[in-house]
Amino acid sequence: HAFTERKDKVAVYDAELADIKQQVDANSAELDRQAAALAAQAQTLDSLRTSGEIAAYNTAVPAYNTAVRSYNNLAEKTKQLIAKFNNILEERNALALEEQELFQAIDSRPESRSTR
């Protein structure tokens, strides 16, 4: 019974980990896309500033700042997901180790050793 409970809980953890990994991968791809867009916006802002187009620069800054906040928010959410992933992975691995130790304890009966 304890073995089955642990095995089932490991399966639940594995499903959670797969879901979180999918979210982290999707967020990472979106962060890459946003980083590229921010770099392009920053380059445009620099061009406007250096060419003396201060009114256009001032008009474009709020949109850039909003995009930076969006990027930072997604980066923070992704960081939290990674921390959650690592915590679950640690719990999952500890449980899997217990499961393995239980299995080895069951398998270490004297009659089992003679058949090895």
C-alpha cells in the first residue's frame, strides 16, 4: 500500500513537472520574442534621441516602458515557475528514492538473494 501511494504520488509530481516545464518553455520563447522587440525599440529610441527628434522620442518612451514592465513581469513569473519546478522536483526525487528503498527492502528477502 505504501509502495502504491508513493508510486502514484511520483506520477502526480511527474505530470505537474511536465506542465510547469511546458509553461516555462512557452514563457522563455515569449521572453526571447519580447527581448528582441525591446532591443528594436531601444534602437529606435536611441536614433530618435541622437537625431534630435525629442518630441518623437518622448512620445515613444511610455510604450517602451510599458513593454519593459511586461517583460519584467513575465520574467518574474517564469522565475517563480522555475522555483516551483525545482521544489516539486526535489520532493519528487525524495519520494522516488523512498520508493526505490522500499522496493529494495522487499527484494532483499533471503530467498531473493540466493536467486541472484
